[in-house]
Amino acid sequence: RSSDLLRPLFSNLSGSNAAMSALRAAGLPINSTTIAMTDKMMSESMPVNRNALSMMFRNVTSHSNVSPESIVQMTKLNMPLTESNVIQFDNYRNFEHQITGDLQNVANGVADILEEAINLVGGEDSQIFGGLSAGEVISKVLDLIDTDSLETIAPDGGDQTVAAQSGNPEGPIIVTGNVSGNVGSAVGVLGEVLPESSGSIGNIAAETTAEMSTNPNLSLTAAEQQTLISDLQGILILAGESADIHEPLNPSEVITTVKELVQEYPPDDIKVVEAELTAYSEESNEATEEGNLQNAARADIEHLKGEGAGTNESQHTNTEVKSAPESSNPVTASNAAQVQEGTGAVKSIKAQIHEKLNELLKSDGFSKMVKDSVKSQMSIKPEDVAKPGKIEELYERIQKTSGKISQLMESIARSDSPVAASAQGLTDNVNFMNQLNEFVNYVQLPLKMAGEDANGELYVYTNKKNLANKDGNFSALLHLDMEHLGPMDVYVTMRDYTKVNTNFYLESEEMLDFIESHIDELTKRLTDKGYNTNTKVTQKEPGKPITPITAEFTKEEASTAAPVTVARMRFDVRA
């Protein structure tokens, strides 16, 4: 029966009687989409008259690929309903919006392309990159890395110099040094919500070795860092360059040096070098073979001399041999070896440089450094969040880097690849946040901390009617996702410029204990800055559903709340 067919559709919509009544009055179809749309409009305190519902229905049906709730919220915010904006907003509602995910995909993809190009150097298929050679692709990948923006993975320690000995470029580098863990947690609106600590759950201390000081900001192990420096020094020594390398390993210095080597010894030249060596080897072999034949003839003559010394023929032959000057022999075996060794030395050094440089580019350590570097130039250090202009600089770098990656993918005929999609996702996400900041104050903060990456979302509550009142009051929500601390919500409120309340909400008792053990550091830092601080740490209710950040965008503050004022955090990276 028809009533039986309708019952499952509305079995979970018992609270939507008002929505169905409004839809009937507006003459609109009643289904799960329109009921969800109307329910959301009512929950957002939006009008549900005929005109409002009809207009919203047109918007929802025009963007059927996203949830109606997203369209309703965007309409309330007066955001343009462009295809890109609609998709991004829906991603925010579905927890698929975090920049760090696309950052990881882009970094991995760039490293994979580098590896693919290196493996094709000198091969027959090196033109598969849309007409570019493998060497050209390698250079373009390395050019993606802005060595001036690798602050988040720069060494924390001193500036020692490791000088390799020319006599043993392959030998170990023995340097003592200290490695300090620096797992800082993110900052709130004051840039001080969580202090830097000496470690994190499950990863309190950075790995050290007795042989070399390591850079704890990199994903490379101590052994990989040592190998990378040693291999690079070996190449520099072969090239006759200074092999002084600063320690702990500095990615900016290493990548700059590798860029210069790749420019001086283009990977594609290895085919020319190999051809020269092959041709010379054949010439040397011919010369050696001729010398060996003459030596064999001499041995035969000596043998004949011993058997028939008195015969005229032997005497005649002996005379001929004796009268032949030594210099008339074109090449002796020993001379051929000397010529081969002397002439081949320069060429073999060039070949060795190419070979070792390619091996370095192929190494796991260098691949990891490329990934770290790509992520680093699109990340920010926690202590930099509160510095004026740093957030704007971050998003300019993200836009610039993602744009260059998109251009690279297009130039090598990979515009439909996953890495191209992630690069475009970064661009769209930043553009979306730029528009979002016309209506609410919100930014994502891809944070780089020692040994781990983290994502932070900072939302500042604003009462726009009182925006001009500079009364020193504001409130903010900081959501963090960190590798070891896990998800965390931090609510910060300030009153009269001096009274600061921070409430930490964590998922587990273990995290609760860890934060509480370091909370005195936060209190001291804020007190030293002149703030009267009150801090509370609470465990989230088990089983309570996670609320998407979009719920905060259209959330109305209680009428009794104190007026909220903030400086706008808008950034414009398109100008």
C-alpha cells in the first residue's frame, strides 16, 4: 500500500511536521531533501515563507551534489554559491576540509614524480613527461622548493661545520652534539594557549646517535641524515668543490647544493658520458689487443731463437727483430694500460659524479627531505601564529606553491593526477577561506612541530553589531588535531584585556593527565605577560557526536553575552 511505502521515508522525521506543513503551504515537493532543507532553515532562525522556501529550493536543486544543509548555511552567510565554494563548504561539514591532508598528498606526489624521473634518466622512455626529458622534470621538481621558506624544518641547534676529508669521502662523520625534543602544541588567539614542551605522548625524546647531531624537525632518521651528508660530501669532493657541510643537517643548504650540482651536471648528460666512456673503452681495448699481439710475436721469436739459432732463417729473423727500434711498436700492453688510466681518469670522474648524484636523488633520505620541504613551505611554526603578517605570508606561500605544482602537472601531462587534484584543492580551500573571512573570522593553521605535523582551526566569535567597540573582549575556539595528543578543542575568552579563561576539552584521560602536567607552563607564561589566567581541563563526553566547524559559522551568541570585538583576520592572496 502507498502508506506503507511512505512510512520508511519519514520514519525518522517525526520532528519535521512543521517543515512538511511549510512545504505544503509553499507548494513544494515533500521528500527527504526538502525536509532537511526546511529543518535547517528553521534551526538557523531563517524565514520559511513561500518566497524564502522557493528560492532556497532552487538553490538546493541547482547544487544537488552537496547536502541541502550546506546550501542553507551558505545562504545565511550570504556567501556566493559558486561550484568551488559549495564543494568546499560541504567538505567542511563532512570533516574533509583540512589542509594538512592535501599537503601530505602533494608532498608524496611530488616525491613520487622525482623518483619516476630519476629512474628514467638515460632510458628510452624519458620523453613520457609530456615531451620533457627526465632531467628537465628533475630540475622542475627541485625548483618547486623555496629554500628561503624552510624555517619550520631548520635545525634547532647550533651551527657546526662538518668538513669531509678528501682522502676518505666515504668515511663516517664523527661529531658530537645534543638533540632537544621540541614538540610544541598549537597556539590560541593569544599565540600562547599551549606552551612548548619537551616531548609528547609516545614520542618524548628525539632519537640521537653518538656519531652525529641530528635535526629533530625532519622525518629522516639519524642514520639517513648522516648518510645524506656523507654522500653529498663525496660528490662535492669528486667535483673539486668545498665539502664543508653545516651540522645538524640543514635542508635549505642541502637542497641548494643539490640544485647547483644538477645544474652543473644535468642528469640527461649521463647518456653522453656513457657514450664517451664506451667509445674510449673500445679504443683502449683495440690498443691493448695490438700490444698483446706484438708481445706474443716477440715470445714466438725468442722461442724460435732457442730452437734454431744456427739457421740462416733464424739469424735473418733475429736480425730483423734486433734492428727494429723499440719506439716503432705503436702501443705496448703496459703503455696501453697507462693511456687508458690517464685519459679515462677525467671522464670517469664525471661519470662517477653523475652516478653518485643520481643515487643520492634516488635515496630514501633525499625523498623524505623533499616531502618535508614541500610541507614545510606551506606550514607555520606555532610561535609564529601571533606575529603580525605571518598568517598572511603562510597563505601566500600555499597559493604560490600549489600554483607551481599545478603548472608542473600540466607541463608533464599529469593534470588529471591525484597530486594535481590535491594542489587544486589547496588553492580552492585558500580561496574559500578568503571569502569566508568576509563573514566570519576563521583560519586553518597547518602547523609544523618537532617530529610531527598538526592541523589547527581558529575561529573567533564576533558580534558584528559591536565590532567598533574596543572593549578588550573576545572569545575564540581552537580545534587541534595532532599525531600524539589527538583531537583537542580549546575555548579561550578574554575580558577587559587582562582576564583570560582557557578551557581544554580532550578525548582521553591519558591526554588529560599530559596536559595537566604542563598546564603550569601555560599559566606562568600568560602571568608573565600580565594576564590574570584561569585554566580548566575537561574530558569530552564519551559518544558525543563531533560538531563540524561550520556549525560555529552560523551560531548565534547568547544575547546576554558580553560584546565581542576582534581585529579582522582577513587575508587576500589573490591580489
